Amino acid sequence: MYSVGLEIGEGGWTYAWVLDLPGCFSRGGSPGEALELLPPRIERHLGWLSGFEPVPRTERGIAVLEEVRDPRCPVRRGDTRALFAWDGLAPADEEFERDLRWMARHRQTLLSLVEGLPPAGLDAGEDGPDIHDLRAPSVRRVLRHIAGAEYWYLTRIPAQAPLPAEEPDDVFALLSAVRSAAEPVLRELFATDATKVVEVPETTWSGTFTEGWTLRKILRRALWHEAFHIEEIRRHLEGRSGDRAAVGTN
């Protein structure tokens, strides 16, 4: 059985997080809808993973471990801020190494989609000051957003993650620089403060609030975020809807 955490926001919109498979998720207009979408998404996630490593066999069922309800959290648009009790547990050594390995697998998948694109292919799409306001941003914009978000995750608990003094202009160099910074920061946190909870004041388009962060949550969110945008880019390249509102819903 796979353990699931439900994050329920305004109007019942729900993220279903597969806690045993970080990076695997669904979204729906209600908890029931998100859960109904989850089994085929688990199978797709396991199919993707099997291309890299043996997939552990387990009973193909889901069990809701926890629900977090926050009417201020508009998960339909994409904001997510839940801190599950699961996030407060220290990852075992093998789980931590698995998450780092899966981060590398996601990056490999991402680069296989985009490295051969010509500049016109990278830049086709909408542009604007805030990527969250764009229905179908360009691939280059999404890649820069992935790098920026990963760096942001690294700074939730450590005072500062090390990056070059100047941000690289080339988006692929930026992705590489942030990822090179990520592993030592995460390893240090795992060695010293694996269960530390830090309350961080946050301000987004949806308001100002305080969000709790742990190492396990950083790993969960980093894996989810890259998987989310891999799905968005794949939809865009396949000529399907580039609308990010569709990601995670089928």
C-alpha cells in the first residue's frame, strides 16, 4: 500500500501526494477526484522509474495517511504549503540516498526533453514578469523557474545555499550550478538537523503566511516541482495543452 497525504485548499481543490514515491502526485477538484486519478499516475511513475532502476514491488493500493486542510491554499492554481507529520520524520539513510538519486533521474529526464531544442523551440510560448501568471510559458522560462525554485527550497532551512556570485545567463549552466549546490547543502542538513522544523514567513500572490519546513519536505517539494514541470514541458512539446492547470489532472 502506498501512503498518501491530502492537501485540501479552497473550494476543496486537492493535491494528493504519494509520500512513499516523492515526485508522484495528482490534483483534483475534490479529495475524491484527486484520489481517483492517483492509481494510473502511480503506474506511470513506476514505469518511468523502471527505466532507471529496479522497481520495488508492493501491493498496488493507496491509504490516506493524513489530511491537511487550509482554505487559504489555492492548490488549483499551484500554491502548496502543507507540512505533513510525515515531513517531520528523519529520512532513513537509504531513503535519503534514494531521494538524491531520484532528483538526478528527474534531471536526466528533463534534459533529455529539452537539450536538443533549437532556440525557437526553447522560446516559443508566453512571457511576462511572473511565471505564475502565464498560462503557457516558454520552455526556457520554465527551465529558469525550475532552477530558481530549487535554489529557493535550499534556503528554507540553511541560512544560505552557495551559488556563484553571478547567476549564469545560460539556463543550462544555471540548472547545473544550482544542482551542484544542492547536494552538499542537503547532505549537511541530513547530517545535522534531519528533523529540524523551521517556520518561515512567506508572501505569495495568495497572501502572507508562515510555512513550516523540514528536510523531508524540501526533498518532497523539490522532487514534485521538477516532476510537475517535466509533465508541463512534455505536454507542450507533444502539442497538447500547455496550460499548467492541466498538469497532474489526468
